[in-house]
Amino acid sequence: AEALRQGDQSAAHFLHRQAAACTHNIRYLEDTVSPERLEAAVEALLRAEKVLLIGALGSAGIVDYFAYQANFFARDWAVAGTSGASVAASFAQMAPNDAVIVLTKTPYADRSLRALRTAHENGFKTIVLTDSHAAPALEYADFTFIIPTESANFFSSYVATLVLIETMMSMLVSRVGPDAEARIRATEEQTKKLRKELA
């Protein structure tokens, strides 16, 4: 924050620095992600009857967005620990073929790591999105994606993470078939009805 105060204060400078950092992160992701691992992770999500999303601290809002997208076409995706439901209660309703996605970045929230370890012990498929090869979550991951978070600001950037999430969503929709299209269409119809009610 101090460095930001002492540097160039122009809007153009701030935009250029942050855009450059995010562009670098996306390029790194594209150059290093394993297409085979990505395919395998998406297939695991397709086979799962239930998918639980876990994220804390800065990752909490991102997993909410992940679930929001998924709920357009999938019935049993949920964010852990919402609406008063505990992670343990969610796990109790899952089977070994189900999947848990954990988004965890530095400083790696203990809550997320504990949940991931338990998910792994339960035999769920575990997909970890994190920012370092040294992240403690990797020990319990079936599928790992290292996503850079370089930023010109005091916080980690989630831009490249969003690129990966949206890529996974596109891959899932392309494989689910007509059922996904019908569910998306039904959701859009309900959205239109709600807009009319509020007009």
C-alpha cells in the first residue's frame, strides 16, 4: 500500500500495471496447465452426483461465483458451510464418487485445509486450485491446478483463477448435453418471469 502511494498516481498507470500482471498470470496458466489433467478433472465432475465447493477468506466469493454458474445446468453443486449447514453435514450426504473442489490461496485457510484432508480420507475426488507448488493442500489433491496470483496491488489477483473456472464450466456444459440446455433455458425463463414481476 505504501508503494502504491509513492508511485505514479495516474489512472492509466494503475490500469496498465494491473492489466500487465493479470495478462502474465493468464499466459502462465495457459502455458503450464495440463490439458490431460483438466480433461480428467472435468470427467470426475461429470461422474459425481454431488459437488461441494470450499473456499475461505478471499476465495469465498469466487467459489460462490463457481456455484452460481454450475447451478444453471447442474442440480447438486453447493458451497460448503452456507445457510447454516456445516461441512460435516454436507460430507455426510456424499458418496465416494462425489467431488470436492477447494480453492485456497496464501495464507491457506485452516478451515479449507481441514475440509480437504477429510474429503480425501472419505474417498471423494478432490480438485485443488491453488497458487503454489508448496501449498499444503497438494498432499490431499487428486487433481491440482497451480494458478498464479501476481498483482500490482496489495491483494492477490483471481483473474487467472476465473479463466480456469470459466473454462471448466464451458467444458462441463459441452459434455452434459441436452439436459444442460433444457435446464439453462428453464432458468432463463424463470428469470424473465421474475423481471416481469418486479417491473
